[in-house]
Amino acid sequence: MFKLLQTHKHDRQKAEIMHYRHLVLCSIAALALDLSPLLAQETKQPEATAPAETPAPKQSAEAAPQTPPEYLDNRSTPETLIQSYYNAINRGEYARAYSYYSPDNPPQPFPQFQAGYENTASVEVRFGKAVGEGAAGSAYWSQPLAIKSAAKDGTATVFNGCYRLRLANPAIQGVPYVPLSILDGTLEKSEKPFEESVPEGCEAP
């Protein structure tokens, strides 16, 4: 009987130990489940992000360098002379532009002439048909034209009118020689588009 009691006691202690181990294992498992999200967050590698692209700075149109037109100096005809005149204006070569006027009939003193173009950025020209005649050893022309003058602030204005030109007979000239030159010009503002502003003709020179 005593031995049987000891056996029951031993079995109960063994059962209690097994039950204790089971509780311990369950507690460890539960703790592991509770910690797994935290461990996952700690061990998760951050996703690589591409560096933000810095937009290239836009170059202002106003800052863009202006390339001057190719140099032109041609006094062969009324049209090429006036083209050369406005080529000088577009290149900022005001002394050269002034030289296309007749030496004995300048439009105004040079300082005032130059100041008149201080706000001009560029000039375009369209031509009509020049009319010429000869008189007293010289040839004269009237050249109809229209110009579109662009100011430095971006505005543009169209003018039209006529230029008169003269060339003294080269065979009888002395020194200094005077090539084909502008005598004078009359321009007024046009309300028509630039392409339609060239006069049909001019009065006889």
C-alpha cells in the first residue's frame, strides 16, 4: 500500500513537471509571437530611393547672347546701300551708318543721330522698285521701302516711305571720292502689316 502511494505521488509530481514545462514553452512561444513584428521592423532594410533630380536651370531668353549679323558694306545700288546702312545699325556701328549719308547733307549732328537708335534692338527692311534719273553729271534714285523696328523692350513698329540717293559721275570726281550716298529719307508710321507696307512708288528723285 505504501509503495502504491509513492507511485501515485511520483506520477503526480511527474505530471506537474510536465505541465510546468508545457506552460513555460507556451509562454516562450507567445512571447516570440509578440516580439516578431517588432523584430521584423528592426531588421527590415530601408528601400532605396532614387535621388531627386534637380531641374536644369533655364536660360533666360534675355540673357542669351545675340549674334550680330554678318558685316555688309555694299554701295553698288540704292537697295544694297540701304541694306548696308541698316546692317550697320543692327551691328551697333553707328559711325559707319552715318557715313552712308552724303557728306554735304548729313541728317543731323552725329551725337543726336546715334542717340536716336539707343533703344533700337534690330531693324528689318523690305524694298520696292527704285526709280532713277540723271542730271548735271550725277545720277539720282528714289527708293521705296518699309522697315520694322524692334525696340529693346520687345515692341515693334512699322514705318514706310522713300529714300533719295545720289552718285556723282565717278569718271569726273576728284579726291576725296564720294560713292553712292543717301541724300535724305522720309519715313512715317504704317498701320498695315510689315509685309504690306512697302509703298507702290515714290516721287521722282
